[in-house]
Amino acid sequence: MAESKRKIPGIILDESSTGRTVFIEPQEAIQLDNQIFELKNEEKREIRKILQQLTTLLRADQESLKSHEPVLIELDLLRAKASQAELLGARKPKISAEPELDLQNARHPLLVMKHRNEREKVIPFSLKLGHNHRIIVISGPNAGGKTITLKTVGLMSLMCQTGLLVPVDGDSVIGVFKKFIADIGDQQSIEQDLSTYTSHLQNMKMLTEKAGQNTLFLVDELGSGTEPLIGGAIAESILQTLHQKQARGIVTTHYGNLKILASKTKSMVNASMAFDKEALKPSFHLRVGTPGSSFAFEMARRSGMHEEIIKRARQKIGKKEGKLDHLLTSLQKEKNELEKKLDTVLQREKDLEKLIKNYDQLQRSMDLKRKKLKMEEKAFRLQEQSRANKKIEKVIREIREKEKLEDAKALAAKIKKEKLHLTHEVSALHEDIIESTPSSTKGDKPFEVGDHVRMKLGGMTGTIERIQKKKATLVVGNMKMDARLADLEHSRAPIETQSTTSVNTQLRALEDVHRKLDIRGLRREEAIQRLEQFIDKAMVAGLPSVEIIHGKGNGTLKSMVHQKLTEYASGIEYFHPEPQQGGDGVTIAQLN
């Protein structure tokens, strides 16, 4: 109490406005305050002393520090950028030399900083701006996030072009723009005698004059500030001019004619800020491809406007105007659904073309196999005919012994005719198969001396020693043979083998043949070498089938195995066993 202030020894610091309360520092605390004051002064003196000593030490390197000043500034700048990126959770997007944007889950940097402890409050958005979608018209309710979206796009582009990381997903793309033109907010000026609409018109004049293909423009509430009918018409004309100049940009609007223009103009697209009709509040989600309503009546109801006023306003605008936004939204929704269905149909057409190609390839393969089978049948008959020659000669000798020479001549002519006919059939089938056989992977490259080649029929491989017109002399192992160039195809170099091998060594190699090969974990080159050696040994040993374990993984080894099996001229067939026996991780090859 104030009347007792004389009873307490100490210093009176202050009194309340009524004088009934007195603030006194007791005598006991004065000594402690003095000690604290002295300690603070000692601390200041010590800090000053340390700084003086550091300055003295650095003075000797003054010139060196000055010369390294740009490096220190650069390091400080990089550290600042890294600290900001860490604070924002920012990433480096893909940089494009083209004037384009593909923002994925973009967030306004200032909102991220404001809610950095609870980032889920910042609702991201995604949009594309480029050759196909040069202009985006965003509509929707007031306070729904349209202006924030504009500012985020502009800020992202500027930050990226100044070397700053931005809060987007890493697969986003940000291009390079040479001009940035923005008209956001109220720029009326009493000093310059400018109204809100006049200032907007001046900005639009500059925009339409300077905009080009490398320009990014951001306009908030295009055409607002004057009579809606006239303002909407002027805004539509401005937007068409910017479209003709191929400028990239985003505008926000409440005008229905701009929504209609975007829906029917190529390279323009509508977008809207979503609105929760049940909660009567914006949800701040951007929906690209659909125009939005201003939800003026809903916003008025949310702000507490009397229901009678809202009802009277609805009656004044009439049913036709009231249904415009709803009709436009429905049409855009149907358009988007049709575009999705069209994409699905086009994809199915591509799949169908692939199936047709596979079917044609399978059909050609079946025809080729059928011709080969027919040729083998004819060749077999020819061989049988040759085997029968001995019997025929025996019959001829018997006929001669019986002096029936005319019968012998007739029989010999008949046999010769049949043999000649079979020979012609085999040759024709041989030519047909050669023409039907697909060309090698080296295309139509002409044959040269030293090329490694393979017989299209039989699969015998060798090296060209000499070429004379349409024939070539081949070196196959330790022998030489002549063949037509039409019967040859390019082949890779054969696996080198030792020239001196004994019978015992070959027998031991065959004894080492296994029915299974495990290539899991091997590099591609090592796996190919092991596989070729394995198949060659198995075929020499006469194994009917082998099992190759390559695992599932990403399918690289499996594709390599199947490719190698198809390269063998003998036509190796392969398949996967049942799941309990390995499934897709195992390939069984039928060698015989």
C-alpha cells in the first residue's frame, strides 16, 4: 500500500496512476543489481578485447581478404540459398530453354514459411503452360485462391531464373521467360489522377504492345472496374490479341464470355478454384480443364446476408443468366470426358496395330515353317529315291540279263523324270524359303571378303574367302565350299576354339554338360558368354531340353535369353514352366 512505502528501505521506481500502488526496489536487491551491471560491463569489455585481437590478427591478411571478397560473398549467397531451400522444403526443377511451365504440387513460398510447422495447411496445385496450353483462364469464387495462384506462378518463375530452389516436386519443369508482365492489385493514384480501371487499361496497353512468345503475363481480374458488358468485351479482345502473339500467361476473371472464349479457342484452357457447397466455403484446390462459378449467392449467404435479399437478387438476374455458369461448367465437363475417351480409343488403336503386326509376323513365320516342312518332305522323298537307285540298278541288271533292254530304258527314263521333278520342287521351295526368310540385323549390307556369314538353311557358319559374281567361296572349319550369295546372311564371329583337341578332351567336355544353367547376378556380357557355351555343349551332347534360371527382376536377363535362343538357325522353342517350378524366372528350351 502507498501509506507503507516509507517502512520498506529501498528505491521507489514508479507509482500507479491512482497512486495507491508503489513499485519499490528493496535495499537487498540493489547490491545484486550493481553486481549484474558490473558483470555485463565486464562481458562487453571482454568481447571488445576479443574483437580487437581478432582484428589485429586479420590486419596482416587485409589485402588477401579483399581479393577473396567476391568468393566470400558467393559462399555466403550459396549458404543463404541453401538455408532458404531447406526452410521451404524446396527442390530443383528441370530447366527448359523453352518458355513453358509444368508445375507439380507447387506451393507459395510465403505460405510455406508461415505454416512451416504444419505444412499440410498449404494446399498445392499443378498446372501446365506451354505450346498446347498457352493461356489459362481461372475462374471461381472470391477469396478462393485465384490471386495466390497467379502470384505463385510468377514467384516460382522469377525465383528459378535467379538460381533459387522452389517448393515444387522434382519432376516439375520451369522454362526461361525473357519478359514478365503482371497486373495484380489496385493501382489507382490520386497524384497521377488515375482511377482503378484507367490504371488497368494502361497496363493492358503496355502488355499488348510488348508481349511476345517469350513473355509470361499474369493479370488479375481482367476487364474489371467498369461496366461488365463493356469490360468483358474489352477483356475478350485483349485476350485474343495475346493469343495471336503466342504469349504465355494466366488471367483470373468472373466474366462468362472469357470462359466461353477459353473453351472454344485452341491453346486456351479453363481452370477453376473448387468450392465446397455444403460448407459454403472455398476449398482452394485448382482444377484445370473446368470453368468455375463465382458462387456469389453462396458467398453472400456465408457472409450473413439476409436470405430475403439473396432471394430478391436471384429473381432479378432471371433464370437464363443464373443457369449460364451451370451450363458452361456442364459442357466443359462433358468435353473433358470426351477427350479422355478419345485418348482411350487412340491408345486402343495403337494396341490393335501392335496386335495386327504380331499376327502378321506370326502368320509369316507359320507360312515359312510350312514351306520348310514341305521342302524337307520333298527332300526326304528325293533321298528315298536315291536310296532306291541301287534296287533299280539291280532290277536293270536283271532285265538286261533277260535281254529286255527297251523296258529298262523306259523304266530308267521314268525314274529320271521323277527325280528331276522332285529336284525342281525342292529348288523352288528352297528359293521361296530364302525369299521369305527375314533379313539379318545388318540390313542389306553387301557381302565382302572376310565377312562372317551363315547358311540360311542348315545354319552352317563360315568366312568368305573369295567372291565371284553371285557366288562365294567359304572357309568352314578346315574345309572350303562354294555357295550362292542369296543363300547367305551376315553372322557374328564364331566363338574361337582350340585348334588341337583330342578325342579324350572332347569326351570329357561332353561329360561336363548339365541340364541347368543359373545366370542370376551375372553381368550381361558374362551371362551371354555362359549361355552360348551352355547351349552349344547341350546341342553337341544331344540333350533334348535344358533349363535356364535367370530370375524375374526387371526382365533384362530374361529378354537376353529369349533373344539369344531365337538367333539359333535350328529354331529353338522355349517356354516358362508352372509357377511352382519357377514360372517367369525360368526358361525351358527345347533343343530337339
